[in-house]
Amino acid sequence: MKITTRNRRTPKLALLTVAVSFGLASCSDSDNSFNDTVVTTPELNPPIVTSPSTEFAANIQRTEFGIPHIIANDYKGLGYGVGYAFAEDNICSLAREIVVSSGQSMLYLGDEGSVASDVFYTWYNSPAKRAQFLNAQEPEVLDAVTGYAAGVSRYLRDTGVENIDPDCAGAEWVREISTNDLLALYGKANLRGGLSNFVGPIVAAAPPDQNIVMGSSRMRSIESDSATQTTLNSVSSTSAADLAAGFDFDMSTINAMDGGSNAYAFGSEVTGKDEGVMYGNPHEPWNGVQRFYEFHLTIPGEINVMGSAQQGQPFVNIGFNKDVAWSHTVSTAKRFTLYQLDLVNGDPMKYNYTKADGSVEQRDIRVDEVTIQLPNNETLTQPVYSSHFGPMLAVDLVNGLLPAWGQNNSAFTIRDAAAENARSLNQWRSMNRATSVEDLVDRMQDQVGLGFVNTIATDRYGKALYADISTVPHVTKEKLESCIDGNLFLKAIVNFGLPALRGDTAACEWGNDDDSPQAGIFGRSNLPFLIRDDYVANSNDSYWLSNPEEPLTDFSPLLRRQLTPFLGANPVAGVPLLMRSRMGLVQIQDRLNNDDGLGGTTFNLDNMQEVVYSNRSYAAELVLDDVLADCSANPVMSLSNGSTLDATQACNVLSNWDRRNDIDSQGAHVFREFWRNVGFEEATENKDLFSVRFDINDPVNTPRDIIISSKTRTALADSIQYFNDKGIALDAALGSVQYVFDAGNNNERIPMHGGLGTGEGLFNVARGSGPNDAGNYIISNGPTYMQTVTFDDNGPVVESLLAYSQSADSTRPYHRDQTRRYSDKDWIRVPFSRNEIANKAVGQILELREDNQKLENK
């Protein structure tokens, strides 16, 4: 299905307006030149009465579970209300992240500080970088950011730093903030899919001692005309595959293998009514920078949107308005490329570069001396090096077999598309005002401002949308192939899954699309999306199978999880799906066939909630029957320590297990450790594990049919012995060993359902750092802001849950209230209309006003 789109120009913000607004936001004072009034009317929107001197004005009405509904006359007031409310609930988290983003962790956070982090973020969030980001913001966005900073500061003045969350009360690093602080936070957040994964290797990158001859045996020299044609001799008999296997690099934040997110959108064809239905659940860490927060924003006649956003954000990231609902999942697309430079022989601070006209020049590697603050008035100065692509990279720290700076007359650098994207806030505001999924696509294509996520959406007109319209380097299949050809190191890096190119020629620079708002990234015509009347889904696999009936193909390999299968003369159309993706699609198929036993063959809000909380273990559905058949025939199994074990009791437990990860499921923990011991690897062929190989024509159901072997039998025996050693019953209910603590209630345990998406194939991910010393699973990552949305004649009908609750402050009433509801699978009906808000109001409306007189006096 195609959508007719049009180009829009993003309005440019006048420099004078930026300067004035920035100056106001940076001022602060401790006087009381504001006016507080508590309004007792049950309606959210009493008239917002202001005076000519009023700078910020907002009304905040909390409803059940601490959700703030904010109404204002303008964007400054809207941001003011969000900032104030968020600070009430999560001031420590925000203040700590501002410290880190500003490069001051060593100064303030003691053992939690990091020199590398401070050097990098001080360098990256330079005054010039912040000004560049500031100048790219639309006036309304800048107003909202200014208001957010003022709202946080107002909360601290009202409350006093000594009286806030005990976790950081009185801390020197908790202070009033400015727009400048938020700009650092946004700068850091933009890098999640790119540079932030390489902070250590970037800061560690340094040229060799220039007194060392680069052509010595230690740094094997090759002629400049073949500098990038490294031969196997430079690493003995090592192959590209061997090099790729040697990477010591965590891809989880880039490829979303361990955490990730799920989202469904159902159109009228499968809802049986005119309106769409959707579900979204981003899986994220429960603490820190990625913490979601629920709120509702209203400027009458301008914006009316509700949902959640990560800290510091003045606009909804995932949510709904009266016409559209959307969620996000982390995309598999790559946001960066590594570049291998051809160093000038004898000078590690220069590199050869062939320009587009064929002429060759020597370019300098830039050095920036970065000074960070340390305790006791001490400082530390450290250089950060950059090419014209971006910062230099100590690639040997990513893989010890790759060459250090100077070896083979080469060095590595990195370019990150998201680091050049200042449109994210503009994108959120635009999305918040969408009127249909078609309009939502148009708004995303205009900005291409999303840094690392897919979008899944539905609307009141019964359409379902999947889109990966985000910042992706403009590197085609042909360019990637030609720019690694003959180079062992580059091929190894690409084989591992990271894009890498020659850096000695303009031919390997990122390309450009005429319809792109940013140089070097793909524009709207080269980014995938799909609108359907039945459904779309995504669980952190690529764009390929958002709906198996209409696969998406022919986009750049950089949008896929793996790279090499999509290169060469005969690229594949797809690779094995994640277990969680397969489970997500099987659940849809079972609902549409009523194989789930829920009745009917359509999706509505209620049965969709049952589906997504069914906690089915796809791995168990795939292999357990065969495992149990073998166990029945041969119950005595070998342990990895050489002894044997009779698995009869355990196999009886697993036979009676419901193959779900519900709180009362008995045996789920035994299967989990069995499958972990098997060593199943996601998104690979697993040729030694399954007899039926992956079939491109049946991607949802293959590979399958486990091969029972000594390895699988020992894996089961070891899992049984593990829990026997820990004194945990094999038939223990999952909720007795998988839980979170309620710090505000004497660390009471709250049992948690769900399980591992990676390998285990649980759609509803809940995970921690693995079993602790006692064999229990303490959940610290997984379900966050879950929303189920449809529409009726009166507007959106929404039930949601924020699994870890609104507040990280254990002294607040909203610390674990929603967590208990999640544990009980008890969804919360969210109020959106004025009457609904009034009926669920908690406490009185807080009417916040702040006079600009004190700002003018600064």
C-alpha cells in the first residue's frame, strides 16, 4: 500500500529568539516571585489567569496512581508542568543523569563516577554542540524545554534539597537546572544506538609514539597504494570469520537482543469494527536514564496527548491522542559506520584521502584537549582525537585481533548519524499532533527525527502501521560491498554485524537523498513502512516481517540485524527470526483462528490483554515434548561434572507445567535453566540443534524439531542439579523465585510473571542479571509503559500499566502501586476526557504560576 506524501520545510528559529529564550532559562534565583493557588474545583481546567509579568503558568491535576494531567495556555507552561511533576516523583534520577551528561560524574558521584564517561560527554556536549542543537529547535519546542527546566527548578525551590527523595537529599549535585543542562541530557540520549556504545574505545584512542617507526616489524607497513588491502599474513592464518568471532563487544543495546520491546497494531479487518486496536510494551531497564513517566498534556485547541516519555522529555514519546495511538520498538537498523583510515607513512596524525575529483590530499587528525573536574579542586586533561568522519576509535579494544592505531599504517574512526540529528524533540511534538496513521507517516518522513526506533500505530479509522522511519546512514548494499572488498579487517567487522567502510576515498562517504532532511542519511523514499487493514507487529526483528503476508524487502542491509547474509551476488531475503518474534506472530495467528480458546476470531482490548499476558514459552512449545519423550525413555542423565542424575521427578514436574511463565506456573524455572544450558543462539541457524532448518518460505515455524543429544541431556541434568543445590523445589511456583522488592514497604517481595525473550521466546519479557546466589530472579529490566488502546465515539479507550510505577522515590505513594497491579495482571483504565479526569482525581489541582520579574532582574 502506498501513501501520497509531501515535503514540508522545518521552520528555522530566529537567532535572536534563541538567544533571548536561552538567556531566560539559564537564570535562576531563590526569591519567591511566584504565586501559588490551590484550586478546589473538581474540573481540570479552571481559567488559567495570568498577569503581564507571568512567565510560566500550568495547572496540574493528579489522578489515580499519580498520573499528572497538565493544562497550560502555551508550551512554556506545558513544559513547566511536566518538569515540576516529574521532579516530584524522580528528582534523583534526573539530577544524576544531568551530572553524567555534563561530564561531572567524577566530581560528584564518587565510586559511580567514570573518567572515560566524563571526558567523552564533556567533549561531545561542548558549548558549540549544545548551541547547534538549540538552533535546530522549533520555537514551541524551545519554549517547552525552557519551561521543563524552570519546572524542575521550581520544585527544588518549593521543597528544598534537604527535603526531597532521601536517596539524594542534600546532595551537592542536586540543584536547579537550566535549558543548557537539558541540552546535555538530550545530546547523550541521542547516542544510544551509536557513539554511547563506544565511549571507552573513543576516549582510549591515541596515536602511537611518533618516535616509533611505523614500518617496523611491530607495525607492519604496507605500500600506500594497497594500505587498505590488508592480507592474511598480517594476522597469520586468521580469517574474517575468526576475527568476527573474537569481538568483545556487547551488541545488546544496538541490536536489542536481550531486552527490546513488543508492539501490535490491528486494523478493522481483524478488530471487527471501524476502529483499530493496539498494544505496546517497550522493555527497558527499570532504573536510570531510560525510565518512562506517564503524563497528559493539553493546550486547548493546540495539543491534547497522553502517554509516557523518558526523563527530561517535555513531549510524549509513546502514547495516544483522540485519533491515533502509537508505540515504539528498538530497531535493528545501524546508526553508524566505522571507517578505516589510510595513515600517511611515518605520521599517525595524518591520513590520505582521495577526493571526488580524483585528487589526493593529506588530512589532519584533530585533537581536542578535554578538561574534566575532579574532587578537591583537581582537574584532569585528556585528548580526544577526531577525523572528519568523527571521533577516533581504539578498535583493538573492541577486538584484540584488530590493529591498534598505527599498525599497518591504519587507524579507525566512527561516524554516527544520530549524533548529527537535532530533530528528535521536533519529531515528538509533531507526532503528538497526528490525526491518522497516514498523517503520522507524513510527519515522520518530513523530520526523520527518530534516532533508534520502529513505530507501530493504529487510529480511529481502523488502519495499522509499521514503520522504521529513523536516522540510518545512507550506505547501500553496493557501497558496503565495494568499500570492504579485499579488506580482511573490514570484512571481519561487517561479519560481526557492525558496518565498516574504507576511509581513504570520497567514494565511501555516505550518500544523500534529495528527500532527506539531513545530509548522509536515507530519506523517506528509502525507509520502510507498511499500512494494512489487518495487522502489523514488531518484536525487535527487522522491518522484513511486520506482516508475513506482505514482506518488506530491498532496503539497505544497514536496516537489518545481520549484514553479511544480505551481501554478495545471492543475498537472502531473510534470516531466522527471534524466538520472541515467532511467539508474537504465532499468538496473532492463534487468535485469528481461535486456537487460543478465547472465543471468536477478532481482537479487542480484553482478549488482546489476555494474549499479551499469556506468558507462553515458545521454546517450551517448540522442544519440550521431545525432551520429555527422551526423559521418559532414558531418565538417567550425565551431569557436566561426570556424575549422573535421575531426572524422573523433574520430568514429571515439566510434564505438568503449563508451559507458561505465570506467577503460579510450576517448573518454569527448571526449563529456563535447561534452555540456557543448551546454548541456543538467537537469529542463527542452530544447525546442530534442530533437524528442520530455517525455511525462508516458512519463517514463523522454522527452525524446529530439536535433536536430542548428550548435550541437551546434560543441559537438563545440570539445571535440575542447580536447583537441588540451591534448595529450591523443582515444582516451585515461578512467583516464589521471580520478584521485585518494594523498598517503601519493608522490601516486601512482589511476584513477577514473564520471562526471557532471548532464547526462551517469552513475549512478555521480565529479566534481571540472571539467578542470584540463592537461585532467585530479581527483575530489573522488562515491562515498562504498557498501553492497550482502541477508540469509540467519545475518543480513545485506554488501559495501561507502568510496571515499575511512576516514582523511583520509595517514600512516595506511587513507588510500587502499579507494580502490584502488573503482578495481578490488573490493567488500569486511563482517564482522558475532562469528566474522566475529574472522576479519578487525587487531591487538589495545583495551580503553578511563576513571575518573570526575577528573570528580568538577573
